[in-house]
Amino acid sequence: MSIGAADIGTQSTPLRAGPVEVGICDTHFHVFGPYDHFPLPASPSYAPREATAAAYSQMADRLGIDRMVVVQGGCYGADNSAMLAAVKAFGADRARGIAVLDGSETAEDLRRLHEHGVRGIRVNAISNAGIDAATIRARAFAIADLGWHLQFHARPDQIVAHAVLLRGLPVEIVIDHCGRINPCEGQDQPAMRAMLDLLASGRGWIKLIAYRCSPPGSKGVQMRPYLRRFAAAAPEHCLWGTDWPHPLMDAVPETADLLTEFCRTFDDETLRGQILRGNAEELYDFK
């Protein structure tokens, strides 16, 4: 099964987020397939339905997304082929990629990834039991000379456990999905303090993608105070993304609803434009 027009809606009129400039950047989504060209490995960590660059483009046009960052899907492991093909299809002026490494890459391999639009790597400590402090450190030092950042996907306890390490790495750190914190545990929970400390260091960034932190069907409403606190702490280091096509979700949200909720959370036009556009231009090296 694949995601197509029936899943993303059939409106042809762009659904703009509000009074912000053109150039909205989706800093987090995945592509899966087409499976006849980019099949899943024999034993993938999960098996999402096909979600192609073409299907994403239809959704992006509706929401007014003009730039995009393709994040390597964990089910593909370190085979970045589908991600790279999507970046190429979108165009070098519009798209960047976030790769997954397995540690075998040479300097030349990394240079080629850079030439193809990669500007960071994702380290997924949730689904990869082999990710430890030594691995995180090695990945960071491997990419430092390229000016890339390290995108860290982890549970709250893992963020706390690695907090000192992350602040000391020679690269910028991007926290995925608000650190997967539980809004019911309050704003003084250890992971919240660790992320705010990272933001205060000037080396940390955070993706304000909140719906995975809240109960199914809530669209992330419970996370509003947390998002606002992150933005108050470091407005220049907050990012927005759709997380399309929302893999591993029992209740798949409407992507347009998530953007609407984000705009309700941030009703200040200048701040909203900074998060939706300006910050991404700096981190992802958009010219």
C-alpha cells in the first residue's frame, strides 16, 4: 500500500500557515520507496507503507512548504539511497538531507554525501540498542569538519544520561520530537532541564514536533506550554517539521491540522516566521 492523493487531500489551493513569508521549511519528514526502486531490507526495524517524494510534494504544495529536509527513515538503516534520491528530485535549492551512518564511512563517502545535499546525521538511540556514548562521540567527530550537525532521537532518560556528552561534542545538536517528554510530568522534569541547558549552551537546537509526546488524537495541545518555553529560551534555535507520513502511529494525524495547531501555539507573526523559515535557513545551509 502507498500514500497518495486520497490520503493527503485533494485541495489544489495552498493552505498557508498565516501571514509569514514564502519559504516555509519542513525540517523533518521521511520518504519510503517507491519500493520497486528502493526496497526495504530483509529484516527492517519497521515496515511502513510506501510514501514517495511525489506524494510528499502534493502535500507540501497544499501547506505552502517551499523547502524541505528529508530525514533518513530508520527502516532503511544506513542505506541512504531513497533519501538521496528524494533530495535530488526536490532540487538542491529546495532540499537537504539527514543521513544515517554505520561507522564504516570514509572521509570520501561523507564528502560525497555533502555534495548531494546532506547536512547532518541522525542518531536514533530509541530503536538502535548499539548507540552508546562512544558511538555518539565517534559519529560527531566524523562529521565535525563538514560543518554538519547531529540529530539525536532519544527517550527522556537517554537525553538525561547523555546530557554532559552532548554539550561537549564539536557539532551542533538537534533534539528530535521535543525529546519525547511526557507533558504530564511537568516542566521541571530532568529531560526538560537537560534540553534547556543544551539550548542555553548555544550549541543545541530543538524540533518543535510535539504530537508524539501527547495522547493519541490530541494533536499535541498538551505540549503548548513546553513549546512556548523552548521558544522563549532559544527562539533562534527552534525548528518545525511535519514528521510526514507519521510512521509507527496508531492514529495518524492530519498534517495540515498539525501546522494549524503550531500556528495557534505561536500567534506572533515574527516568531512564527523565524521558526518556520529563518532558523532552518541557517542550520541547513540554504542559500
